[in-house]
Amino acid sequence: MPAGVVVVGSYVQDHAWFCERFPATGETVRATGFNTGPGGKGFNQAIASHRLGAPTLFIGALGDDALAGTARRFAEAEGVGCRWQTCDAHATASSSILVDARGDNRIVVNLAANEFLSAEFLRANSDACVGRSVLLTQLETGMDAVRAALDLAREHGLLRVLNPAPVSVSFCADVLRECDLVTPNETELALLLGVCREGAGDPAPPGSSVDVEASTLSSLDDATLDRLCRTLGVATVVATLGEHGCFVSHAEGAPLSANDTERYYRLAAERVDVLDTTGAGDAFNGALAAALAIAPQAPFRSLVTLANRAAALSTETIGTAPAMPTPASIRARFP
């Protein structure tokens, strides 16, 4: 059996409304459909990792309410191991999602119990790292939990993967130094570049190479994008660029670059019939973590290609955790 993945992160009950277009301020539009189901970046990623064959354990927080029961039942039916911290004084997290006819989304989330996942609970469950090779965490919990997860992973020799989503005002650049791999999207990469610049005390003028808009990142040439990624101080950066694919940047001598023939490169997005982009980034991260655990010696490009395909395929299904693909579905869609 391959070494496994431990995912520390959020559970959110998603409530999604589908519409032809997003409403303007003060406008009411009619929904064309509604869906509710299990989600949250951490839980989605754990389901993605589990479905792709990696032994996966999820650690997260719930309230003591009906939505907590929904989370537990789905995880049990899915067969993914979970360790839940019950926060009696806080609700299980929930979100409101609008999805337009293009599959684009607008999301509001109340993180609720997730923000109270404690470092103490994680340390009490440190045995979760035994027999596993990859930690995957995100930023939908409090920063104390993120730091504790990264600390435990370092102590147990796990590869530390951070999906820096969403980047908040409490994020500090020093957290990046505890990571082996980070996976920002365009918005998150732009925010991280700003955080790192401020942390270094660099008063870069507007228009400089480190003062970039998220919307322009995918149009930069590879060498420039690599230089920006290198300012984060993380050995490997995999930036997801939505419909523009993804970009891989390794530091010289980075451990994950040993199985790559190029230090930096770009992969195009797969062609799919998009219904709902919600959770695509989670499919990417969960698939990449699973691939790193199952085939750590495989060419890194092939692992990213698998993650890219998992993300693309997830957009052809409505929902988040239930939309995470399986190896069979990926092979059938991308023979």
C-alpha cells in the first residue's frame, strides 16, 4: 500500500444557486437550479485524494448541529477517514454560491467552526502523520492550526503542501518558509507576492516586476513568471491559471525538480464542457497530493498533468466534494 495523505482543513456545507448571469447591485434574478452538498477546501481535497487511491485522513472541525451529521454521513459513505473536532459553541460552516451560465462562480462563506480548529487538537492527533508522506493544508482555518499542521508534518518528515486559499490579512510570509510546495491561483499568487514584498520591506514602485495584477499573470512570459515565483522563497510553486492551465517553478536543486527535465514550464488547460468551476482548484490539489504519495518517483510533470485533468473534469459536474473524479473517470475522459 502506498504512503498516504493527511489533509488538515475545512468542511463547508455548500448551497449553490445557478443563474444565467450574476445579478447587478440591487437586482433580483431568477435561479435556474439549486444544489446543496458537502464542500470546503480541505474536505474537497481529501475526497479528491481518497478517490484517486491514496490512503487519506482528513482532520477538521464541525459544530454540534444537523450539518455536522451531513458531513459525518457523507465521509462514512465515501469511506474516507476523518477526525473531527466538535466545537459546541460554533456552527458547522456553510456557503452561498452563485454559478452563472459560463460556470463561473461568486462565493460567500461563513467559516464558523473551521476557525476554531485548534493546534491542541492537531497535536493530540499527531499519530495521523504516521505512515503518511504528504500533508496538504489550506487557509480556511485559523493560522494557529495551519502552523501546527506544518510543524507536525516537518517533525514526521512529510512533504508539506500549502494551498494558500484564501489569503487573508492575517497571513505572514514566514509561513511559506515552512512549505515544500505551494499551489496558488492567480489571485493568491498576486497577494502572496505583495505579502512577501512587504515582509522584505521592499517599496517596489508601481509597474515594477513584482507589482502585478492577478489578471495579467497568465500573459507573462515564462521567465518572468518564474522570477516572480522564486521571490516566494518556496522550493516548488505550482500556480494554477484557470483556463490558461498551470505553471510550474522549481528552485535550483529543489527536491521535486529531481524528476523534472525543466526547472520551469507551463501546461495548457484541458478542453472540457464546463458546468461549474466551483471546487476545481480543490480537485487539482487533492489529485496532486495523492499522486505525490502514490508515485513520488514519477516525473513531476506527469503528476501535475493528472492534477490538471482532475481539475478540468470536476468542472463538468455540479457540486464540489461529490464532483471529485476517480482514476477511471479521468482515463475515460482523457484517454
